[in-house]
Amino acid sequence: MAHLPPPWARQGANAFYLFLLILTLSLVILLWTVGIFGQMQSSVGGGVDFLAYYAGGYLLRYVDGHQMYDLDLQQRVQKEALEKYRVSAPGLYPYNHPPVYLPILYLAATADYNPFYLRWLAVLLSFHVASLAIFARLLRRFAWKTQHIRWAVVAGLLFYPLHISYLKGQDSAILLFALTAWAYGLLTESDHYTAFGLGLSMVRPQIGFALLLPTLVYKPRLSRALVLWGLGFFVINFPWIGTQGVLDFLQVLFRSGQGYGFDVDIMATLMGAILRGFPAIDVTLFHAIGYSVYFAVVLLLALLWRRQTKVSGALIGFSLVIVMLVSPHTHNHDYSLLLIPAVLLAVERYPRQGEGGAFQASMFPLLVALGTIAHALTQNTFFIYLTLLGLALPLWRRMISPDIQPQIVLPE
């Protein structure tokens, strides 16, 4: 058995994580209080980010889904919606998300802006809870005790970036659900979970694509399930927008790839760092460097995954962290995805053979969220880079160290 820390050290660690839990709960309450007060002052919910979802949902339900990616129509809808609340439109916030969950958006949409926002919040919370249910099921497969699973679920509920996404009305909870299913499927050899998760993750194609190739290289047989789920997503979503909608979406996607509708310079990514360091860089050169590194990293990850006989939680978490770093676009609400590597690293840290530290492992996601809280308070991307590094290094060490055996997934 590994050398155990003295009782006073374990008690001190428990006290620290309990303090962290109380601090995070207080900050989440403060965030919602400030956010709700600010939205009451402006009379509209979700801030400017939700304008994109309102326009997309309104056009889908009340106009014509074939025109939902028409940017001129989106801007007109946004302007008219805000005029009802005597708020001036800040400019176009394009709805540029791939059409992978259109029936859900249709059902949530209302002509009135605020009811739509509240219904959308309910949808996002449902996906958040569903993600935590998958995590709980996975932790049970890793032989976690029930009390520690409950603490981990509490930590997941309080994960700070998700609450930022709620106030903005962003769909990060749907992406979290998708990649949680993907990770669960890989660790439990459930091909349909993996394929479904990858399909839904295309709501952020820059993330979904980067994980698709390594997954297929590791498990070529998954292609059959991917084709099946791909056809399912196509059949469910294509009739809503038709050929014209697909063409309009591709145009919007091309403009998004050039940075339209994004503030890349404030993102904690490789391309964000390049822009901050060289603000006068030629746009063509900037995109050439950024996308070259992105595709090179995808290929390197594919080579790394190809060498694996059994995928580990450490590999999954490490890959996701690296993809977020080199992704062309990673917004602050997308740091919600850090809950996945945080939980997977907590699994690796969970004590075996009666060792202490189980409570600390279950609260570990709150420690990861601390970096995103510091970023939110200071608007300094240093804290996000530090968080990414703090996750990537121990995950990498657990991948390459022959002395560390990965946790074993138990059968159902």
C-alpha cells in the first residue's frame, strides 16, 4: 500500500475542499444575482449571446426553417425583438451553429424573447443533469462509493463555466452532454454511446472533428455506428432546413472560420495568444499558422491513439484539453468541457485499497473550476492557460508512466 499522509494532513485537505465548495457556491449565487439584476435592468434575458439562438429559433418556427441561416433575416428578427423592450440592437449576433438539434430548438422557441430564454434555460439544465447522470454511472463502474459519487455530482452542478453559459443562453451544456457520452462509450466499450456523442458534438465542429479522427483510428469498427447515427441526425434535422438552409449554413460556417462573429483575441487559445502577441499580423498568415497547428495536432493525436490497445481516461482527458487549446474558437462558456478531464483525472486520483483522499477526489472538479473563476474575475487568460496546463501535465504523466496503472472499469 502506498504511503499514507498523516491524519492531520488529510483533515487539512478535507477542510480546504469544504471551503472551496462553500466559496464556489457563494460565487455561483453571486453570479446569478448579478446576472439576473443586469437582465432586469435591460429587460431582456440571456444578454446579447442569446440573440443568436432567438433569431435561429424564431426563423425556424415562425418563418421558414430553410431561411434560418439567412444573416439579413437574423438581424431583422433580432432588431424587432429588442425594439419590443425598447432596447437598441448591438449589431448582428449570427446563429452559426450546425443543425444537429433543430427539433429541440423548435420546441423551445417562442415569439416572445424572455419566455424563449427561460424555456431554453430549462433545456440546457436538462442536458447538464443528463451529463451528471452519465458521470455518476461511470463513477459507479469505477467502484466509487455512493457518498463520493454524490459529492462529485454536487461539484458538477456547481461547475462555474456552466453557469456562465446559462446566463448567456449558450448551448455548452449540450456539448458537454455529447462529449460525456463519447467518453463514457469509449471507457465502457459502448460503440453507440461513442458514435452518438461524436455526432452531437458537431454542434462545435472544431471540437467534434478534432476528436473524430483519433477515435476512428483507435476503433475503426466504430465507423458503422457513426454512419448509422450520422444518418439519424441527417434524417431528423435536414427536413427542417432543406438544401437552401444547408447552403446558407456553409456560407455562415466559412465566414465563422475567418473569425466573423468571434473575438479570437480574447480567447485562451493558441490563435488568441498569437493575436495578442502580434496584433498587426497578416490575416492570411494568422489563419495559415493557426489552422496548420490545429490540423497537425489532430494528426498527432490520431497517431497517439493508434498506439493504444485500451483507451484510458487520462488519454481522453488529455486529448480534450489539447484540442481546446489549439481550437480556432474556444469561448469562456466552452470551458464547461473542462468538467470532463477534471472528472477523469479525479477517477485516476480516487484512492484504492482504503487509502485516504476520496473526498478530495470527488471535489477535484471545483479546484479546476477555480481557474475559470479567476479568469472571470480578472479577465486575464493566464488563469485559463494555467488551468489547462494543470490538467494536461498530470494526465500526460498518468498516460506515460509505467508505474501508474489506470483504474479498471467494472462490468454492469
